[in-house]
Amino acid sequence: MKIRTARQVWHDCTHNQSRGGLSGFAERSLLGTAVQTTDRGNTADHAEHAVLCGWFQSAIAKLHPQVRVFGDFMYSANQSDDIREAAEGVLFGLVMSKSKRMTSAKREKAEYVARGVMRRYRYMHQGGQSANPDPMSKPETFRAWLFDYYGVRLESCAWARDWEPFIQLCFECCEDIDRMALSPIAAVIYEMKAAA
């Protein structure tokens, strides 16, 4: 494991490095039989990876479950619909606790807007370097994606008044939860670099 950023470390410590079964299968299909080879190196890389992962997994395990599920959605190598739905619930709950009162019809649409913002945020920060541009920075692109993906139609006539502040609040909440999720990992990285 190469330790570069907290985001990359979160991904790598949930990724089980192993030689895939397909590589052996491809070899067998070419030769027609299984042949023992020595192409694997006799190294302790997997043990080193496991030890480093243990430090970071311990820091992740100490997080509040809501913060941890958001971090798992953002950076874990193991993804599932359960993790995504739980992370969406965490974000929406936080956003609603900080937003102004709204009608029930707008609240229903706001849940889908928060889901869309969370996916935008995830795309922007994938890879550990936070270098990806926002894929739906234009309102018309975001509205079209919401309609195509969820079937939710948002009106464009009062976009700046109705939805821009809510979207900005969603991004701020994503940043807050992200900071809470990554700060313990960054602290472990700092301790390791100080000891090295």
C-alpha cells in the first residue's frame, strides 16, 4: 500500500489484494491444463498491506456509524445499494436539519436533489486527488440528469431562489461529513510519517 492521501488509503484498506482467479483460468485455457509456475514473487507485500490496513481500519471503525457509512460510500472498494441508501439518508437528514422549512412536495424533490448532489460530490473526489470537475455544474444538466435518472422534474423558472441555496447546503454538508470521516485517517498518516 502506498500512502498518498486519506481518500486513497480508505479505498486501499477496504480492497483485498490478491491474484484473481481469472488470471489462472486464462493460463489454463491457453495450455489446456493447469501448470504450476513460479511467477508469484516470494515477498511479504501482502502481510505489509494487511498491517497497514489494520491501522487505518481501526481508525475507520472508531468513527460514528453515520460518518463511516458516508466514507464507505465515497471511498470504499466494496460498494452496495445498502451503503448508498444509508449514506443518502445521512446526508439528507443533515441537510434537512440545517435548511429552512419547505412544503412536503418540495421536500420530496429535495431528497432526490440531495442524492444527485452526493453523486456529484463523489465523482468530484474519486481517485483521492479531488481533481475531477463537477459533471453537472450547469443547472440544465443537473435537471436533465434528475429527470432521466429519478424521473423528478424541477422547474427552471426560479432555480436561483428555489434550488441553488439548497444545492450549496448539500455540498457544504458533504464537505463536513467528509472532513469528519477523513480526519482520523489523516491523523494516522501523520503519525506514521512522523515515526518514519
